[in-house]
Amino acid sequence: MNKNKVILSGKVGQDARIINLPDGAQVARFILATSEVVKGRNGNISVETQWHNVVAWNNNGIEDLKSIVGGVELELEGKLRYIKYTSADGTSRSLTEIVATQILLVK
């Protein structure tokens, strides 16, 4: 069986943008930074940071979306979603995001 599963641990870049939907559901969008130490071919060590677009729904076991604020460290589990769309100016664009199914705030 195939799986689409992502596990990330990092820091939230800025406060989540929370949208309240007419049916009472909430969705939060935020950016998560993950960093790793990398040793180059020349022996120099550097830190590389990746930024991930994350979307989280309150009905996926994530109760307090308001606690997703800039600088908070968290671990999340979810799946990758690829979106293709056409922008207002007619340009074809694509976006990769993680749909979170579980979020754990690291204390």
C-alpha cells in the first residue's frame, strides 16, 4: 500500500492565519521552518533552513489553532498536497503544502 506521510519538527515563522468557516470549522495556515546542519565538500559546516507551507484544520485533532504563533516549536504529522492554479495575471503556478493531521506543541 502506498503512503503519503510527512513528519516535521521546527519553529513557526509567524502567527497562523486562522479562517473561520460558515460551518463552524476553522483552518489555520502557517509557515514552519526546519533546519539542519550540513557539512560541505570543503569541510565547512553550515545550517540550512527550509520553509514549509502548512494547513491545519481544527477537526483533525488540533484543538487550539490560536496556539500556533511565531517562534513556537512544534512537531507535526501530515501529508503532502500539490496544487496547480492560474494566478490573476494568467500565470500558471504550483504550490506544495503539508496538510497537518496531528500537531504537538513542544514545551
